[in-house]
Amino acid sequence: METSATVIDQVRAASAAWAGVSSEVADFRCLDDVALLELTRMHAAAQRAVGATGALIAGEIARRSAPEFGSSGLAQRTGHRTPINLIKATTGSTATEAGTAVRVGVLVHDAADNGTLDVSTGEIAAAARPWLAPVAEAVRAGILSFAAAESIGRGLGEPSAAITAQQLEVAAAALCTEAFAGLDADRLFHRARQFRDEIDVEGVKDREDERRRRRSLTFVRQPDGMTKLVWLMDPETAATVKEVYDRAVSPKLGGVRFVDKLQKAKAVAIFEDPRTTEQLASDTFEHLIKQGADAPTDRLLGSGAPVIRIAASKTAVESKTGLAHIEGQPDAVSIDTLERLACEGQMTVTTYDSNLIPLDFGREKRLFTKAQKDVLALTWGGCMADCNRPPSWCEAHHINGFARDNGKTDIADGILLCKHHHLLFHNNGWEITRDADNTYWVIPPPDVDPKQVPRLLETKSRAVQDLRREAG
């Protein structure tokens, strides 16, 4: 009881201290930018600290409300069907917020329970998910958010015959480090899936098959006479559909600018179309269903069937074991899938030299060709600024200006930037350099960083990450 009283006193004192923080608008209005950003960071740290306490509380409520306790469990005994309902009613939070608190709380308890006395049974509890111990510790320390913790737990999955708990624990620790460095929860989930694929190559085919089995397309009749189409797509299907979708609507959403007169005219027609983006997409897919891949060219940027761009390391292809990556899809696919798509002629293949520099088209043309842009898509995986725009929304940017620096229209001198960041880099003085070992750096302008410290540009392409790892 002494420990419980101490925790309650600590929370009461912390609550009283936070209640003393000013809530006057004028006090925040007078802050300069530096102070405001620092306050944002301090507030986030406080939220994580409060979240850590909330996770421990929610996890213990869930433990005391376990199904095996039946009506004597804490939640049911207090009139609530589940621990989520209890927390929702007690805190005034949403079901989503309460559910997240319970899941993260259970994760913390499952990972940190080893050697803890269970006061309900008198037994010493054993950790149910010890591989998540680094995540639990980071949450308890208030340095890892709920969202980040969930991303790591869901992304890594559980041990199997091919992967041990120790391997997953090492991956969890590495992911925590990336989270501390600023990786957001969405990208953290994809990194966790990437870690899983890298250390459990044999399981890639099984996970791919499972996603394929989950595909579905459902018609939902609505009372207002409309019909909703719910399409759950596996990565391969999504890659095909996404390319067509982007070709149909990206100009309307501020996508790529076109210099070619014909392409520019098509883009302008789409941009000026009175239909909403959603209506345009709906009509385009209706046309595709009716007429196949040769839909009206004034509604699609280009013609013909969509082509899947896929890549893998040379070693993986030759050994027929390893990972392949479909452009724009976060999860790896098997080499079997790559070979099937190649056999069907539904994919484009890119080759890289020993230095991981693909192709070289010289300086004969001012603009990057479609083939080069396809290679850049595979090489970079999307906009290279702090941005999540996919390759189909990006433009090819010369890191050495074509006119200013006598730059070449070579793959090595090109990166991908979305329209917004392409304009920003050109207009605001951002520079990109490439070392002799083909490492790329972005240098901010003096008004962003007076010291202009170079920032490493790392590809977002899973395929190239594999190639770099293979090259050592």
C-alpha cells in the first residue's frame, strides 16, 4: 500500500504542477519562434510521460479484467463489458484512444513482467513478449509515444520457427533508436516490417500469400440509393491500381508539371475538369472497366495498360531466395512473384552497376526520359525531401543544374522531388551534392541553417537498400 500511496501522491503533485501552467493566449502570442518550438518539444515530452503512466494503468486494468476472471474481473465488476469501456467511461476518451492505451499498456506489462509478483495469484509473472522489452522501457521512460510503440509491436510480429525472440529484441532496440531520432509512427511501422523481412526472409512468401488471401471486393448498398465499393488489395493489385489512379488525377492534386506539349495539354484538361477528384477517379475507373486499358487519352496521362515496376538485388534473383520490392508498396514480395511478373511481361526491370549507379544517358537531352524516370523511381522510392509523395507524384531534379553547372542528364545526377519541394529547392537555395562513393547530401540555405551542415539523403527504396546491403 505504501507504493500505491506514493504513486498517487506523485501523480497528484504532477497534476497540480501542470495546472499552474498559464492558459492565457497572450502568454503564448508573445513567444518568439525558437521559444514556441521548444515549448512544443517540452509539451510532447510531458505528453509521453503522462502516456507512460496511462499505459501502466491501462495495462493493469486490462490484466485485472482478463476474460478468465469472468464477472469478478475489474471491468465487469464495475459495470463495464471490457477494460476499454471502463477506461473510456472513466477518462472521457474515445474508444480509439482507450483501445490504444489498453494495447500499449498490455504490451508494456507483457514485456516488463518478468519477475513481477502477481498480487492476485501470488505467482511470479513471466514476460509474455520479452522481445519488446526495449519498447516497454522506452514507453515507461516517457521517450516513446503510444503510436510508435504500437508500430514497432505490430510491425515486428512474433517469434517463429525461423526467427528468435532475441533477434526481434535486437530489432526492437534498433527501431526505438530510430524513433528517438525522429522517425514518425507511420514510417516506423514500415521500418519494422522491413526489419522483419530482412531477418525472416523465408517468411516473406508466407506473409505475401496471407495478404493475397485477404484480398476482397465488396458492394455495399446504401439506403440513399448509392452503392459503396470496398476493395481490399494486396500489394501487387494495389501497385497496378495506384498507377492508373495517379495517371488519372495527379494533375488535379498538384502533381507533376509537364513540359511536353501533349502531356501538358492532358494535364491541364484534367486540372480544369469541373468534376471533383473523387468524381474524376470514379469516372476513369468506370471507363477502364468498360473499355479496358485503352481508356480515353484525354482522361489518362498516357495510354496502355499499367506496368508494375519491381526490383531485387542481383544475388536474390540468381539464388532465387531473398526479397523483391514493388514500387510504392512497403512490404516485400518473393522472388517467385518477381519471376511470375517477368514471365507475364507485366513489369519493368532496372539493372545497376557495381557502384549501384543505374544506366547513363549522357547529356544529349535536357529532360530525363521516361526510362530514366522509371529508374529514378526505383532508385529513390519517392520525394527525397521530408515528404511521403510517391514516385508517380515526383519530378526529376538535376542535382547539378543543367545550365548553371553544365550538369548532365544522368541517373547519377538526378533525384526525385515532388512539385512543392522541387520549387522550394530551386527558389530557396537548397543544394544537393554527391560524394565519390555515391553518397548524397542536401545542404540547407543559410536562413534555415547558418552553418549549412549537410544532411544525409537516404533512399526510400527498399530495393536499393537491399542492393547496398549486398554490396557491403
